[in-house]
Amino acid sequence: MKKSDSRRLTIKDLAKELNLSSSTISRVLSNNPRISEATKKLVNDKVKELGFSLDPIASSFRSKKTKSIGVVAPRIDVDFHSKVISGIEDYASELGYQITIFQSKDSYIKEKEILKLLETSLAAGIIICPSLETQKVDHLKKVIKSNIPLVLYDRPIENLDTNIVCINDYQASYDATKHLINTGCKRIAHISGNLNVNIFNKRFEGYKAALVDNDLEFEDALLYQTHNLSYQEGLVAAEKLSKLKNPIDGIVCANDYTASAAVQLFKKLNISIPENISIIGFSNYPISTIIEPNISTIDDNAYYMGNIAAKILIQQIEDKFQKKIDHQEILVKTDLIIRDSTKKVKK
Amino acid sequence: MKKSDSRRLTIKDLAKELNLSSSTISRVLSNNPRISEATKKLVNDKVKELGFSLDPIASSFRSKKTKSIGVVAPRIDVDFHSKVISGIEDYASELGYQITIFQSKDSYIKEKEILKLLETSLAAGIIICPSLETQKVDHLKKVIKSNIPLVLYDRPIENLDTNIVCINDYQASYDATKHLINTGCKRIAHISGNLNVNIFNKRFEGYKAALVDNDLEFEDALLYQTHNLSYQEGLVAAEKLSKLKNPIDGIVCANDYTASAAVQLFKKLNISIPENISIIGFSNYPISTIIEPNISTIDDNAYYMGNIAAKILIQQIEDKFQKKIDHQEILVKTDLIIRDSTKKVKK
DNA sequence: TTTTATTGTGCAAACATTTGCACAATAAAA
DNA sequence: TTTTATTGTGCAAATGTTTGCACAATAAAA
């Protein structure tokens, strides 16, 4: 004969219904071992019957814990980041966490604001790809100090005591270059991104190391550094490289846009791919399967990277008061994808 | 001489500091008109000095309101959706709302679970692109009934009393077709998506209407229906269309992948574009600027669509107890982007 | 001057849950 | 049997904010 107000069901209603105390209900719901199996069943059945669920806000309020993970990316409409976030969401939602997203737009100021907001309360943990502008890291240190688990992805920052998950750019680029060498290329160029950026520098280093390890000579003329690896820049780079007096027979590109450009430019010059020149890209963008010939590339497993980032973050969250995990740099493996723009390895 | 525990600052601490009551602090923070300008300044200064901020959880707990918007997309690593979400985030974060994302993976079951979770508490409002599987809409109706503002995007659902923002697929496709006609095409084919899907049907209808409005004849042979508009299917479609006894001089494609395929196939057949055949795509994928010749297309303004969705949702949230807004279908305008794959309009 | 309206502030309750502590009941050990 | 340990449950406090109501002080109206 209750007032049939449509207020949400609380733990107290359940308690009254079952002649138990709210504490008991609460403990059943958190699976407290002190509760007997009999009452657990009793309560759980009622919970199902009434479709009851805890008020997460009240719960967070009292326990000072949330189930929300803050993810801050430079922007989410970039293929790579959207894949990482997808990987994070899939893993985290499985464990009952929610993902709240923020875009720093690669602005240091904005990144600071976002982190302040996240510290303020709502985050059980934070996964972040630092903005390109970010040089100072006080805001990140503050997060760490305030004991909020933090995981970086994609862009490493030196001297920061936290977990980071990224790919092994050096190795991936080395592998790509090695692949060209294995197929018989003798003079291989590199179209790079901005060499002041950590990951592009490593890609360059990997390329160079593969050359010297295989007794091929590197010379400055083989390197074309672009500003932002755009398709347009790729065209310019390829054109320049095509005019070398000592002609090249392979190009390792730091992404698939420049690789696409190179492919199209050499086609226009009637230099056939891969017979006369092999071209390999990086990142496995959709375009690499559409350009003719399809472009060999390195898959960076962005989705998987998100998975891992979520995994180690949640580990930290849940172990927070137990053993302090030592922080580590996790290198996600990359895959060499061989398509038509590089010659096949002769067996 | 306080205990220097590192517990977060509360409204009470501020109150003590200033010899005021917590109520006053609270009212200053919510800009209550009953508070004098003098005390407002006093409090606000202190707030800045100490870097104080309300505990959003406690606040939500008491007020039963949150600042969190749930966004559920089929998947977030699809170009279109990631752009929409980016648009939502930009607009909403400006107004102090956070975005929590969920992926339905186009599964009806998962979608239902997600909505139940969102109803359970945390959402001030919900923006959703319904899964392809979704036929029954009880779960959506439940959200509406429970008075949580709801906005659909991209995929309309009939007979659902809520706001929806999408593009005018009919009109956009009409415009694309009209563009070909304006440049002199007389026999125009259409590569369509699955015609059982609302938006692809509308694109087809728009195409057909443009033909008849301009005294061009439509015949079944001009329509090639694909299953999922993949690049591969595009190749098959283009090949079939290239063999028509009565040759075509234009193709309207329902996306840019099939358009890319068509361009590449006709190039291979040495049928020059746009001289002998004009090809136009849909959605303005990155690839459309890379394929040679660059592909004319329809830009769907996904980012802007997210903006609008966020805008009308937040309107609803904040007007919740005031005037009941009537629900509307908002059609985001699309842009015809003319590139090299279609002839220029002769002036 | 008295009455009435207005302005600015404080009191205290309420929100739904979690958790330390207490305690009764039962089981195990002495 | 008495003592001690174990098991299962309840009591009540605490969490930080918001808000209806009360009330004092001042201003305006009578």
C-alpha cells in the first residue's frame, strides 16, 4: 500500500522488503564474504526481480571511488586515436568502467585545464596522449602525486614516473627497411616526419641502422624531411628523390600518405612499382589498400594499444593500495604488412 | 594551525575561513541573486586564492543532476562517427559538460545494456546513433519516458517522439546528380548501398528524382546495388556498368570508396575522367583528395552534425522543467565539393 | 512611528551508500 | 560446562552539497 511515487528504488526499499538492514544489502552487492550464501541468494533474487541497481553517484560519493576513466587525446577524429580509444572502451567497458573523453587539440593550456578537471574528482584513472606542445610536465606530475593512476600512450615523455605504452618505432622502421633489403633493394631513401619529434626520429634511426647493418651506405641525399607528412609534401619529396643522379630503388616512408604520394608520382614517371622501385609506408591507413598498387606498410595495432593501456591502467586502479607496481614502458608489437608495392622476398 | 591533512578542500573550510555559512558559499558558487555583490567578491577571491572547486560527485548526489552526456555510436573508429563525436565534445565541453562514450558495435542487445546503464544514473542526456540491428525501440521509449533528454543522429527512426539530426540524403544525392547533369551528362548510373537501409534508399531516390526532373530516363540497368559499399564491390559495380551496350557518361556513387573504385577501373579501361565519364562520390573521405583525379563528392559535415546534436540536447537538458520543446528533425546541410572527377559547369 | 516589504544570511535536513564497530548466535576448544 | 573463536547481521555515523524555511536587518510605505 506504498505511495506509488516513481522515485528510484534504494537499498532501503530492498531492505524493508526483505526484513534486512541496508548494510546487508550493500554487502551482498559488493559480495562481502561475511554474508551467508542464503541471504546472498535471497537478496540477489529480489534484485533481479525488481531490476534494482545501485545509484552510482551515491556510491561514488560515499566510497570516494568512481568507475570512470578519463581519456585525453589531441583529437578523436584522427584515425589512430579513434582506434586507440575504441580499444580502450572495449576493454574497460568489459570491466564496468566508463570512458570520458577530452580533446586537447594539441594545446598545452587545454591539456592542463582538462587534467585539473579530472583531478577534481571524476577520474578513477587517466589515459593520455600528451599534446605536441607539451614541454613542461608539472601538470602530469601533479596527477601522479595526487595518486591518480596515469598511463601515457603513443608519445613518450622522458623522466616521468608512470606507465607508457607505445610502439617500437625504431624496430618497426628497421623491419620495414630490412624487408626492402631482403627483396633486393640496394639504394633506399627515407621520407621522414619532423625529426624533432621523438617517434619520427626513431623511425629515421631504425631505417639508418638497417642500412648500415646490411652494408648499405646512407647519405644525406637519401633523407627527405617533411613538416607534417602530408600527401602534398610526399609528392614534393618523391619528385626530389626521383631526380637523384644515382637512382634509388626503394623508399621507406614514415606514413602512408607520403607513401601514396610517392607511388602515384613514380607511376606518373612510368617507373614501375615494385619492379623498379619498392615503396613501403607506415601505419596501415585505409588508403594503403586502395592505391594501385596496394602499399606495403607497418600496422601499428592502435586498437590493441588501447587495450593494453586500459589493462595496465585498471591494474593500477585496482591495486592502488596494494603493491606499488613499478612503472614500465610497454612496447606494442607492430606488424609488417606486405602488399604489392614491394617486391616479394625470393625464397 | 590546522591539521595539515591532504583531504580536499570543502565548502565548509571556505566558510570557516571567511566566517560565513556553507549555504552562502554554495549560493555564491551557483550565482544565486540573493547574495550581495560584496560577499560574492569575497568568496570568489578566496576561491581563486585557494584554487577551490566543488566536489562534482557530492554536488550531483545532492542535486540529482550531472554534467555528463552519454554518447553511443556503433563504433568510434569509423571516420564519420569520430567526427560527430569530436563535434559533440567541442560544443559540450565549452558548456561544462563531459562526454562519456559507448560502442554498440551495431548490436541491439549491447545498445539496450548501454541505455540501461545510462538511465541508471549518470547521464544528463543521451546522444545516440541507433545500431543497424535496432528494430524495436522500447528501450529508447523508456529513456524518453524516464525524462532523460535524447537526441538521435544520422539514422532516423520513425514514430519516435524525440529530436533527430541527420543530413538530407535525398537532397544531397539530388544535388550531386544535378551537378553531373549541369555539366552535360546524359546517361547517369548509380552505385548504391543496401536499399533497405533508409539513408541509401533516400540517396537513390534523390538520384532518380534529379533524372526525371531533367528529362533524363532512368532504367534499372543504371542501378547497381552493393551490399556494403566496399571498394571491392565498387570495382565489380563499375566493371558491370562499363559494359552497358548503351554507354554511360556519369556515375553517382553512394560513398567515396565505390567512387574511388570506379575511378580506378575506368582509368584502367582508358576511359578518361572527366572527359568521357564523370564520377561523384559521397561523404568526402580523405581518399577522395588522393585518388587521381581527385573525386568530387558530398561533404556530410559530420563535425557540424555533432555540434548541432550537442546543442539541441543541452537545450533540452537545461529547459527540462520549462517549456517542453517540440521535437524536430534537423537537417544538416551538405556541401557539394567539386574536384577533378567531374567536368566543370560551363558558364 | 508603526506596519509591510525587501534583502542577505544561516540552520538543519536530506540525498543513498559504505563501513567501523558492536553484538548475538553458533561452533570449536578447553 | 566454561571459555574462546567464528560467523552473520545490524546500528549509526559519515560523506559534501543544496535548498526550504526562518529570521534579522534594513528600506519603503502608511
